[in-house]
Amino acid sequence: MLIIAGENAPSRYFSEDAYKVANEPKELMIIPGAVHTDLYDKTDVIPFDKLETFFSENLK
């Protein structure tokens, strides 16, 4: 499970709580300075490289 959250997102704690109880493989990525909605449409903050790497390594 790859969980991506904005550093300044009010809902960040939901992501952190889900990460704590998730099974491996898991990774929590916090995007500095971002809020929740930044990760929908600000393509300069969306971690496309991380998405590709994580899923290439873990979806087999």
C-alpha cells in the first residue's frame, strides 16, 4: 500500500493511522508543503516517479 498525503492536509492523520495498521508492503509519503487537494491537480507536486516505482516493484 502506498499512501501519499500532503504535509499540511487536515486529514493527514487519517493517512498516518492507516499506515500504522496496514500490512507490508507499505509506504507513507508526505509531500512537503502540500494540502490534500494539491495532490489532485498540481502535477508539479504529484510524485509520479514514486507511483511508478512502488507499483512496478510491488504489483507482480
